[in-house]
Amino acid sequence: MHIIVCIKQVPNTTDVKIDPVKNTLIREGVESIINPFDTYAIEEAVRLKERFTGKVTVVTMGPPQAESALKEAISLGCDEGILVSDRKFAGSDTWATSYTLSCAIKKIGAFDIILCGKQASDGDTAQVGPGISTHLDIPQVTYVKKIEEIKGGLARVERMMEEGYDIVETPIPCLFTVVKEINTPRLPSLKGMMRAKAAKIVQWTAADINSEPKNIGLDGSPTRVVKIFTPAPRKGGEMLKGDAAELAQKVGDLLKDIII
Amino acid sequence: MDDSKINIILEKCTGCTLCVRICPFGAIKIENKKAIIDLSKCNLCGACVDSCKFAAIVVDKGSVAKKDLSAYKDVWVFCEQKKGVIQTISFELLGEGKKLANKLGGKLCAVLLGDKIEPKVDELVWRGADKVYLVDAPELKNYQDDPYTKVLVELVKEYKPEVILCGATVIGRSLISRVAITIDAGLTADCTGLDIDEKERLLLQTRPAFGGNIMATIITPNHRPQMSTVRHKVMKEPELNKSHKAEVIKKKYSNNILSSRTRIIDIVEEIEETINLSEADIIVSGGRGIGGPENFSHIKELAKVLGAAVGASRATVDAGWIPYSHQVGQTGKTVCPKLYIACGISGQIQHLIGMQSSKVILAINKDPDAPIFKVATYGIVGDIFEIIPALTKEFKKILKK
């Protein structure tokens, strides 16, 4: 079985601080990590490989330094890493990003399952996974919380919904986006870390993946950011004091209009 | 200058660092008193261009010939139904869609897909729809990516809406991404603010990024329709007007359009409280400070009195005290209820990201230095086992339960 995992390198949100004076993001010294949701996709891919034998290819689109995310994925059990990187990709929105990744996947060749995290923690769009499956014209199941079985060219999975879950059957090849509930990611093994160190990351440019210039970067992006601003941070409010009964009465008065 | 889309005009740059400070992506630094842009970090958002007092930064945002987009009219709302019940997010979107349609001088149209769903059309009309596109077929009973995408694509191709709004729900996000790619349209996720630039007929879509630490306004200049998914509880549901009338357009599609590669085997309902976290007006959440899984009973009791949903911090979910579907925060759900009551939650940044846009936050924690108090409207330092029962009692009294 050949599994492809798409990942993104993102700034670690726990490190992102707001400058209290200028009210802007402080990015200096912010560590780059694998998007938290993608770690579940990596783990699930490695588990599928262990269940069915095969190979896991991990791919990312990003700047040269995203290579470290691919190496980390290899240390966690992925076999091969591909970095799709080109200055021409600058300004890509989700349309252009999913197009670019779909071109890279076409170049990778035959696969059975593509796994993505449900969304990235910096953009929170959840649009790139479905975008890739649409560009490739393959079926998708989003918000997958369990891969029950894969047999006879069909996969049976659980899709998390607001009120519970759906059990969905899909032919493969297909794409899944996964949620946290699907697994608990392992830590890298010593062997894995050594393999990652030795691994050679494949680098592809816009030309290498046969992408059309009109579909990549800013030209391939229907949307444009026209304004970026930092909202005033929420301020702490009133601290209420008293014994439990007094507090309850105060809270009752304050919240009466909301709860009735 | 080279072929990149953003350039510094070195003669004009004074190295004043205004751009360095404004850049939300940390992509600019000063070397030898001149700004240098790291293109691997730059998102071409143009914040620096506006900040520069010397017009030393130029960005080429693509000067493609403006297409004739005049054939696209009206504002559409994709109305989500589950088990034949219209989801409340659809009503919220009809309320917002009406305002946008008025500004554009177009009609508000509801799109409804389902099986034997026609009786529900009135609910959409009473909430302001001037036109309803109704596609009724057994294949559309439950949401499936393929038929829903193909039907919506066919409708868009035939009737050419100017704007499409859809809930940022599981279904909405899965469906509308596929539609946007198929018809080559721009899509902005999880908007919390919408407006119209009346002169350019542009939908101004504002959304949070980095968990709400920055906000971005996004447009789609040269593609139609302009598509957005919108967060729960941000837009207001309109008043019911039972005398409002609308034109209903019923469409039938061939098996080819209605076929699906995926198949639903079963639909399992799981949340005991049966209140959808994202749709709840009030959420009562428990964190590690409640001490153990058995103490969620206090949280649940308070929630029951208020008709609220039960939320949880990541720590309690990871410890197995409560299922993941209750988790609020970065790797859980993002919520913005009218009232969020945080009990024994310290307020790690990952949790705050998921709930800091709640209208009123009441935090109860024994640690006066807990970060949750920095975002709370009202804070109580104290023992949750004394305070929660007292609150439960007080709310019962107020609500006469």
C-alpha cells in the first residue's frame, strides 16, 4: 500500500506572543513545528503501513526550511520526503496550494490513500485537503476519526460529525482528512532519528511538477488579502468577591439577561 | 529588481523599520539600513506597502484584465439540513445574506438539497429568502460529497450567483471547498465579518488567523461567485415573517449527477447532552481543576439548568474524563457562544484560541494567576465545588426551575 501524507510547517502557537505596546505578533524566536493535526495524519499513515505493509511518502509545499518538518516525519516512520518549493508559489491561497500539491502527487505516481490533517493551525481553513481530492478527482472523506478496515479496494471509515459520527465506505484511491481522535502519535525512535538524519529530501520546483504558471502562486489564487490587522486583545474584566452565596447572587444579577 | 511580486525601491527606503513592525509574517528585516523581504515567509498581503511613508515598497498583485462579471447576480445561502432538519446556521446566514443582497441590489436565494424536504421550504422563506432552489431526491437524503458537489456546481453554472455563503460546519467545509475548486472560484474560510464594497461589488470577508491573534480581510477580485464559509453564532438569525413570499425553483438531475462514489453505512449519534457545541448559546466547560472524571457531573448539572452544552479542556479529554467531541480549543472546536463558563480551566493559549471570541466569559479557578482571568469578563477565585453548586441553585431560582 502506498500512502501519501501532506503536511505543513507552521509557527508554534504556544510561542506566538502579542507585543502589548504595538499590539502585533512577535515572531522572533518562534519555533516552527509540524501542524498539530498533521501529526495525526503521519501517525495514521505509519500505522496503515504497519497493518498492510507498503510505503509512506510525505510531501510539503513551503520554504526551504520546511525540510526539517519532512525529516521529522521520516523520524516518525515515513519513508520518503518531498519538498515542493519555489519562489513562484509565494502568495498561494488554498486554491493554488491544493493545485500545487495535486501536481506533486501526480508526479509521485500511483497511491492508495492520501492523508491530511483536518486543517492547519495557522490558517484554520480546512480547504486544502478537499481541494487536493477535487483537483485529483478522487473521493474524499473529511474529519475521519477511525479507519475501520480496508479490503477489496474499499475503505470503511468513521467521519466525525457535530452530533456523532457517520460510517462511510469509499473506494480507494481516496483522500482522508483526519482529526485528533484517530490516534496518539508516537515519539520518534532512535533508529528513526538516525534514518531521518541520513535521509535525502527530494526537492521539486514549479517546473518539476509540471504545474501551469497561471495556476500557481498569486496568479493561481482567486482570493487576495487586502488588509491585515491585529484586533485589540481581550482584556480581563471584573474580579468578583464574596462567599459562595454572595458570588452566586452577583453572577445571577450580571448574567440574568443572557440566561433567560 | 527581479521577477518577484514584491520589491523594495532601495533609493526610497530609509530603513525606518515601520514595515518590519507591521509585517504579520516576520518576513522583513533591515540590513545596511535597507529593508529586505524574505520571500519564503512573505504572503504578499501588502500590509508593509500601506505602512511605508516613502512609497518604497511595491507589490504586484496581478493586473490581469478585469473579466466581465456582470452575468453574476444574487446572494445564495447553502442551507444545511440533517435528517430533514434545517440547521440553525442556515437561518443565521439568511439574515446576513439579506443585508448583503440589499447592498448589491440582488435577491436573497436559499439552496436546499434533501429528500422529501419540500415542506421545509417555508422556514427559509419566512426568514427572508426571495427565491428557493430546491433539489429533492432520495440520493440527497444525507450529505455525501459527490452528489452535493455536482448538484451545487450545476446550479451555479446555470444561475450564476454573485455570492455564496455556507456554514463553516463539517458538511459546509467539505462541500464548498470542492465546489470552489471545480468552478474555479475564490473561497474564504470561517469568516466572522462580511460586508460589501458597493462600488466594486466586492464581498469583504474578514476572518481570524492564528487563533484570532490577527484578522485578515480578503476579497475575490476577478472570479465569481465569491464564496465564504461563516462561523456559527456570529451572524444574527432574522425575525420570522410568515407573510414573506418567494419563488421556488425545483430542479431535477440525472443519475450521473446524483451518483456517489462514497456510501453512508450508518449515522451514529453520540453526544449525550444532544446539544451541538458550536450551536450552543451557553457553554459550561470543565478543566483539570475539577479534579476527576466523576466531577463532570457538577458541570453537567449546571449546564442542564442553563440548557447549555458541556465543553472541556484538552487536558480532561486526553485524560479520558470526557469524549473528544466536547473539546474546546486549538485541536478541538472553536466556539463563540453568548456565555462561556470556564470551571477549573487554567487557560492555556490553545484553549483560549477556541473560546476567546465568546461574548461573555465567566471564569472560576482557585489560582488567582490563572491566565483564563486575562480574558474573562467576570472572574471568581475560589473553590469550584462550593461555587458551582451555589450557581446552579441561583440559576434554578432565576429560571424558576
